[in-house]
Amino acid sequence: MTRARWTTLVAFIAFLAAIAGVFVGRVLIPSHAPQQSELHALLHHELNLDNGQEARLEQLEQQFAGRRRALEAELRADNARLAEAIEAEHGNGPRVAAAVDASHRAMGELQKETLAHVFAMRQILRPEQRAAFDRAVTKSLTADAR
């Protein structure tokens, strides 16, 4: 067998192996579904919300999603300003300190908005649903402490 044919044969086998690898990766190995928070799963799957509650929850989630995206964009911008300040000052100077303070304000605002969203969701629940919801909130806030 000539060197050119040998090289072509090896390249063809490598191509087939790559195709097989893609096939195995896409078809045989299950993909990971996006993980839902325990609180989200509880609300949508375990509390047996009525149609009115589902509609109100959907409205709350849409409102919060927009606000969360805006605050996360603000955080990214604050981080970019922090990076610029660090690059300019190469230390913990006044620009760095101001950028850190701005970032902390945005983080605090995101936390406050998240809590307001959690409390708004809780308000749409019936009393018998609230106990499970409260346990899930407590568990999510203390998971790392355990």
C-alpha cells in the first residue's frame, strides 16, 4: 500500500470515528436538563396551584425576570468598571474602592428584589401551601451552612 493510500485510509477512519463520537454523544448519552431550583420545582410541581395561582405566578416570574436581567447587567457593568479601575490603579485606590461600593450596592439591590419576589410569590399561596414554601425557602438559604 502506498503512503498516499495509507494516509487517506487513516484520515477516513478518523473521520468515521469522529462521526461515531458525535452520534454517541448526541443519541446514546442523555443530555442534562437545566436544573430547576427546589423552590421553583415546589411551586410548579408539588403545591397543586390552581389556575388563578398559576397565572399570577407566571406574571410575577415575568416581572422579576426582567428586573433580574437589568440588575445582573448592572452588576456586569460594575465588574467591568472594577476591572478598569484595577487596571488603572494596580491597587486598592479610590477608583477601585468606588467600583467595589457600586458593585455591592447592585448586589444588595438584587438581593432585596429577590426577597420581594419570594414574598410576592408567598402571598399567592393558600395557608396550607405556605408551610412547604417556607421550608423550601429556609432550606435554600441555609443549604451551604449545613
